[in-house]
Amino acid sequence: MPLYEYVCLDCHTKLERLRSMEEADARIECVACGSDRTRRALSLFFAHGRAKPETTTVGGCACGGSCHCRN
């Protein structure tokens, strides 16, 4: 199950919940003030690593970019 982040519109508390994708946009109760005026927040993440050049391309021809046909 995905982990979603929410913010309370009344007290601005940030919350996290494990929920199914079907329930992702349903409001939840704020643990700080009890309000149900919550919204799903945009979650950001950063991944850092080194990839080999041959693993950085995606797709096949037609032209997805990995065939280097320059079309």
C-alpha cells in the first residue's frame, strides 16, 4: 500500500497514512485538531545514484530515444 501525505487545512499539521490508491483522495481526520478538512499533499522525493550510460535510455524506436536514429 502506498504512503500518502496530507495536510490539515485548519491547523496545517502534516499527516502520513498508508492507504489504497482508491482511498488516496478521501479526507482523513487530523490527529492534532480533529478536523476532517484535510487534503492530500504533493510528496517529493530525491534519488541519487550513478547509472551506467546504457541503462539511462528508455523505450525502443518509433522514436522513443534509445535507438539513436535521430528521427
